[in-house]
Amino acid sequence: MTRYPDLNTPMRILLGPGPSMVHPRVLRAMSQPLVGHLDPLFIALMNEVQELLRYAFRTKNLLTIPVSGTGSAGMEASVCNFVEPGDSVVIGVNGYFGQRLVDMTGRYGGEVRRLERPWGEVFDPAEIESELKKKPAKVVMVVHAETSTGARQPLEDLGAIVHRHGALLLVDCVTSLGGVPLEIDAWDIDIAYSGTQKCLSCPPGLAPLTISQRARDVLRARTTKVPNWYLDLTMIESYWGSDRTYHHTAPISMNFALREALRIVEEEGIEQRWERHAKNARELWAGLESLGLKPIVAEAHRLPSLTTVSVPEGVDEAALRRGLLDEFNIEIAGGLGAFKGKALRIGLMGYSSRRENIVVLLGALERLLR
């Protein structure tokens, strides 16, 4: 008979693009006994999770929930609910996840108008307005924190531009929520989704999502049924609303985990958390440059939560990453798409963004590069 040993996973130092290291308090919350998803205790917890998500997103949006699924489920929920066949959609593509938005939008019948920037660069809001002047669009989609490149898209002026032309603004915040300044209400963002496993330092499995009243009105005015039953927000909002109309069985333990992760965010203070990520990123960047590892993205648009560096001439990046894992128990990642084999991706997100991790990583890289 085949025997399977007990799980004995090592305590990795997770410094890749996600998942990040999980706070011990979050792991402890996951071990709490299960209750039913309609238990009064869990229903009260649903309200607390929504309140804490509004704090992290900096919004008063009523429809602010964790979608039961990974960040990609949040992306798909954002697309399938707001794109109908024939809708004109402008999408900024400057990395892997912009391309994924193009793919999803096409699958739901949207007329994709693709704006291109080289990987590692960002869009000037003026070029998005120029595209909208040529022809109106229903939705404009951009990636705030492009995980494949480490570039941060400026958003402060984009909401006003998009709304001036009658469109909705949809933003991918998977690698920014909880670690990078993000102001949903102040920047007039209509639809934003994220993931739990990045700067919130929670295991993967839920996708925080927030929807403005403007976007909810558009959703209610659809002329066709939302084609994805599981992610249909017209039903999910009733599940998370005061009616608690049954839709699916929420992942109980993951919501325990998210509540605790968000409590940690609130205890630290969202602005103080942003500053911690920025301070640690600056130390990492200086240390990498001293080793001859050059960040790819210009500093003005560089993500504090995810840094890409060029692989030096003659260095086998896969072997370097394997050496970090085997000899120092540190995980970082290689490049995706256009950066495959040419870049290293280093994440400092949430609980992983600590000075001791930076010191250990830089020392390990120095040893291996030597």
C-alpha cells in the first residue's frame, strides 16, 4: 500500500511576486473551528471583513467584498459583469496582466482597443484621453501594479479623464492593495480588484473587490444576463448584503484569515504601511545596485512591493534562483513574457517586507554572484 508522509513544508523566506509570507496571527486564525456560512457569528464576520476592506481600499463603496477565488477570479468578475458583447473597451497593455485583461475581455465579446507601452513603462493619462477622443468606450482598464514588470501606473488624474468621456475606470490592484498608496474614492476609480496573497499577507484564495455606485448603476442597466453564473455580482451582492441570499458556500477559514490580515493592516495604519513598504524598497534598491543588479523600471514609476532587475551578463538566472532556494531557503522569481530569462522579480510585500529579509537576501546574492 502506498504511504504518504505528513506534510513538513519548510519555512521559506518568500520574496517573490506572491504569495508573500503569512503572519503567524493569520495562520492561527485559519485554525479556528469551522462554523456554518449562515451562522450568526459568520454573518457578523462578513460585515467586519467588508468594513476592513473599505478601510484598506480607502472607499465608502457599499459593494466591497472578497470574491471567493484567487485574484484572477476578481479580474474575471470585474470583466464579465461590465463587458457585454460589442462593448468598446480600451485596455492599457504594458505587461503580462494587461494582456490577460485583453484575453478575458475578448472572451466576453468586448471590442478591444489595445494601447501598448513597452514592458516596464507606464501610460501618460493624456494618451488614454487621446484614444477616448477618437471614439467613446464603455470601460477603460489599466493595471496599477504590473506584477510582471514592477511598474506602477499613475492613477490620480485618470478617473476624471475617463468619466469626462462617459466611461468606467477598471483597475488591477493585485500587487498594490495594502502596500502602495491607493485611493479608490479620491481617485474616482469605479472597479478595482486585488488578491489576498500579496501585500495583505494572507494565503491565496480570496479576491478583494470594490465597485462604485456609478458602476453598480451600469451593471443594473445591462441588456444581457451576466454570462458567468458564479461571478455574477447581481447575485453575489445579495449574498453579501443585508438579505444574505444564498449564492455559494463562502470559504470560511479563508475569511477568518482575511479578517485577521486586515486587522493587522488597520493596527499598523494604512499610511504607515505604505511608508514601511517604500522605506524597505529604497534600501533594497540601493543594495541591489551595489551588487551590480540594475532595477529595470525608472524610479519614479517603480513599485515598492515588486522590483525587477536585469540579469547580469553571463549569469544563469535560473541557477541563481535555485541557489537562493537550496542554500538560503529564499524564493524569488524569474521574468515573465518579454522579461523571461532576462529579469529577476523580487517582492517585498506585507509581512515579507522586513529589513531582516532584505539583509539576508542581499548577503545571499553577494555570495552566489561572487
